[in-house]
Amino acid sequence: MAVVLKSLPYSFDALEPYIDAQTMEIHHDKHHAAYANNLNAAIQGTALEGQTIEQILTNISAHPVAVRNNGGGFFNHNLFWEVMSPGGSKQPEGDLLKSMDAAFGSYQNFKEAFTKAALTRFGSGWAWLVKQGDSLVISSTPNQDNPLMDLAEVKGVPVLGVDVWEHAYYLKYQNRRPDYVNAFFNVINWDDVAKRFKG
Ligand code: MN3
């Protein structure tokens, strides 16, 4: 079965002024659509057509690089749209906050470490908050890799991710990745992150 590109769960301008409507439209309708289309082209007629995207990613080292790049891109952007929201809670709460405190000492320490991961990722990639059992760690990956992949340096379940490819911020922020990452914290949907953490 082919993967399907879902519509954004909110309008293109819903995350203004932090993420601009034009970036959201191009990012979803062009970039994310291309990952979905290219993934479908790469798996068409193969045994991978019968697998979920999670199954494909957890065994990614066995598959062609086009599946790695486009499968990662397809999954990562599905997550990215859902962990952002114009509404939702603005700070982590409950069990998620407890685990965050246990892992990093405080929300503020988490924010600093996550920001550092996003800013020090050289070139294109992602920064992640990753669930490992009941614990949390921060990592970053190049290109469209993610922590579900068997070849990831830090493996686990991604519960929050920020896209630091230039296509995610260049129209509004140009070279100012720090301003974009700082703005991202205003649109994180902690309710969705908590749901992923609960599993
Ligand atoms: Mn992207």
C-alpha cells in the first residue's frame, strides 16, 4: 500500500508569526509531498509495500538509500506537523515533566540542551527528544535520519523533533537558525509530545 500525505492539522498561517505561512505551504506541499511520492516510487513492487513506515525505518540498514532518505523524510515531517500547534499546552506537564526533570534537571536545562543539539547539527538534519524506556535523551541526526532507524547513533522513540534543514526557516530567518529554534519553542504542542511519551 502506498503511503499517503496527510493535510496539515491546521492552516498554513496558524503558526505565525513564529513560522510563516509561505514556509509552511512550501514545506508541506512541496518538500513533504516529494518525500511521500519518492518513497512510494522506491517501495512500489517490493515487499516493503506491505510494511508500516515504522517497520521500514527500524530495519532501514537493509534497504536502499532512497528508502532511507524519503522514508525518513516522510515520517519526520508527519511528526513535525503534529508536535506543533497554535494551541495546546505551552509547557510540558505531568509524567513527561517528571521524566524531563529526572533526565535533565529542569525544563530550562532541557531547552538549552535541545537548542544546542539543533544549533550544532552541521548542515541539514534534525534535533530530537528521544524516549528510551522511561527515560529521555537528546540527540541529533543528519539528513532525514531519525532515532527509530537501526543505524542511528542514539536509538529510541522520537517524541519531539525540530527540522533544521534550511528549507524549514530560510525564507523568514535566512541564516539565523538560532532565532528559528527559539521561535519553535512557542509552537510546540506539549500535549502531543506527552501522548508520544506515554506511547
Ligand atoms: Mn523539512
